[in-house]
Amino acid sequence: MTSSDVPDNRWSDLGRPPLNATALRRALLRPGALWTSLDVVRTTGSTNTDLVRRAAELPEGAVLVAEEQSAARGRLDRQWSAPARSGLFFSVLLRPGPEVPIERWGWLPLLTGVAVATGLSRSAGVDTALKWPNDLLVRVPKDSDKLRPGEAPFEDERKAGGILAERADDGAVVIGIGLNVSLSAEELPVPTAGSLALAGAVSTDRDTLLRAVLRSLEHWYGEWRAAGGDPAASRLQEAYAAGCSTLGRSVRAELPGDTSLTGEAVAVDGDGRLVLATAQGVQPVGAGDIVHLRPA
């Protein structure tokens, strides 16, 4: 893990300048705020792994940002990578208890999705949809030269980011966020990926975006915690449903144990589970991969 606070190569890539750690701290670390420390490193394996390892020595509100990750992980330990400084790759350390019962902590990834989408809407002018449980989707315009007569000008939603929540040994929760910001079409790891730049963001300034996302996360976490983790009282459940691209679609839920369910996603229940209306009746899904089978 290498610090990037020293400015020796700050303008080595004018198209992708490094984050300004000093300015970020000045904007986000203040008395009474959730965020208590913010470190930016040039490269590391995984910010989640680093914070989980150090959780016992850190207070709630620690933020670790990497300009590049060499061993980034998503759900189910899936590996992914992105060019240095092309996105936001960061993790935060939270301690919801004792105010929030542990059975409600499963809402944290969904809360983070709402916070990221809200922050990006304000700072980047991009509507970010949520795919249950942890993906961030954007719409990318098609090449106008390749449109067929009558064809819609936007492609299906593409994944521009993801969220990963992990428990540390001391009981803290570390939430990692990976977001593609300036990736070009040629840099996308897979054709189904996207970025804020490709979605027409009005700003790809990563300092601005990170400040907006962390402020939004502080707001939603504070509301949820003040309500004892109640997703209805904090309006989190309502906000998630409003921004969830999965609801109203026919989906296939690929479940642990090589089983699957197919049906219409009709709700997100009070436990954060996706509720499917299937041929066998209504069934909640608490874990699994969701495949969208038709456009909303």
C-alpha cells in the first residue's frame, strides 16, 4: 500500500489527475461528522481487505481510497480491474451497533447503493439505477451511425459500479465501492460494462464525485441509524424501491446450491430481500445473482 499524499507526480496524467487528499480531508473531516479519517493511496490490492485487516485499530468513519487496485474483489470473490485513476475505488468502516440491531445490518449495501445513486445524480447529472442487491447501472447512448430505424437511442443499462460489504473480526462492517468514472469504450473490461463518462456525465472530476458520494452516504447512514435501522421509518426502503431497476422485471435468481427461480421482481421487503412472484407463489430471495430477462 503506497501513499499518494506526496505530490511528486501530481500532473503526470493531465487527463486523469490524482485525487487531492488534503482538500478532501478539509471538506469531509469536521467535528461531529461521520468521517473521521481519509487516506488516499497510489495502489493497493484491495481497499476492503486493508480496512478489514485494520478494523480493530480504526474508529468508525475511516475512509480508504486507492488510485488503483491490483486485487479488487466483487461479490463471490469475482476479480475485476480498471486503469489507474479511471474511477473511484474506496472503502469505509462503519459500526452500526448498538443503535441498530444486527438483523438489520443487511440493509447496509442497499443503503450504500441509494447514497451513491443520490450523490451521483447531484454531482454528475447521471441517473444511476440500482440492480438488486449491489450493482450500479447507467444508460449509455448508442452510436447514432449504427441505429436502425425506430431503434431506441439508449442501450440497456450497463454496470458502472458495485458494492461489497464485509464483516471484520471486531464486528465492524467495511463497505467497498468501485465506480467506473472516465473509462472509454476501448477500456471497458467487458461489453456490458459502462462508465459515467460514457453515460454523458456533466462532470468526471473525481474529487467532486467522491465528496458528493461520501456526503450522501453520511446523510443516509445517519437517517437509518437514527431510526434504529428501520428501513421504512428512515425512508430507505421507499428510496431503494424508487431507484431499483430490478423491480417490475422478469428475472432469474441464481441461488446458492446451483438452483434458480424465475419470476417477476415485485418488491424489496423489510429485510432487504427481493420478492419474486413465481409460478409457485411469492418467494423472497435473500442471496443470489439476479439476471434481468427483459427491459423494464
